[in-house]
Amino acid sequence: MHGKVGGDLLRQVAMPTLLVTHDLAEANLLADRIAVYDEGQILQLGAPAEIMHRPANLAVARLTGLKNCFKGYVEAILPDRLRVRVGPLRLTTPRYPVNSGQPVYACLRPEQLILLDPAQPANPADNIVRARVESVTTDGLTFFLQLCLIESRLLPDSRYDFIAALPLHAYELLTPAAGQVWPVWLKQSAIHLIPAA
């Protein structure tokens, strides 16, 4: 069963169906609800978008490919957003039910890091950092960039700080290469906070 055809068939049959898969793309295409199951426990149950963009904990984040998770703390609670300190970065994030000073993980999916045109002046938006491309790999459809912050490192013991994922058309338009420096926008609305234990 593939994609829309499989999902349409399951809805036509109108019978509850349990599908077990390790393929996130398949689960997102076919499922109305996803249960993330690990070591004999259901870690989170919800709609595909909720599981992918609002994981309940760090284990679910990692199991669903959310590779950019950094420990920090809530520095300030503002009327319409939060300011979160992650290493040398001060990030603005959406509001969450947290307290000032509370430890959190700030998480951002690789697909939601946005490379900006280095020839254009950056808007004075929050969460813009400069990063050098350390390497580029591809599965043929998506290009994965390992990015190293220029000013101050988040992960000084690692070769890179972030992973960005670009679809083929964006990669062909931008053509980022190893060694290049790019402004990168860590979009406020895409940052998900997970309380740290």
C-alpha cells in the first residue's frame, strides 16, 4: 500500500486498522493517530502532526528524527513569547506553560532551519545565527547540512552544532557547499520546548 492510495483504502473500509512500521513517512501518510512505542511502553499517542512537531519528551523527539535538541533554561517570560538561553544563544520561542529559570530542551526539526541569502541584509528578526557548512550529504531527495556556529559553539566537542535538511529544489536554488558561511534562521514558531528533568 502506498501513500494516498493506502490511506484512501483504509478510510473506505472504515475498519479500525493497526499498522506497525518503523517508517515515519509511511506512518504520517496512513495514520490518523500514531503511538510511539519503545521498550515495551507507549511514550506518546496523538495525531501525526502533534507527534512530529510537539514530542512529549526527549525520547519521542529522537525517535521521530528531531535531531536539534539543546538543553537550556527559560530566561524570561514575555507577554507573547519566551526568551530561552541555550549555551551562548538567546532564543525567542512561543509561549509554553513554564516558569522563569526552568530547565528545558529547545528542539528544532532539521527541515525547519532556514538558510537565508547571504547577499541580502538579514531582517532584524530574532534567532538568526551565522554558521559554516561542515558537510553536505544526501539521500537523493533531501540534502542534510551539518552546520557549525561561527561566533560561539553550542556543542564544542562535536564537529557541528545543528543539522539542517533541505529538499532538492531548495538545495539546487541555494547550492550550499562545505566551507561556506550562511545566515541561518531558527524560526521562533518552529522551536518546541520540552521540560528537562
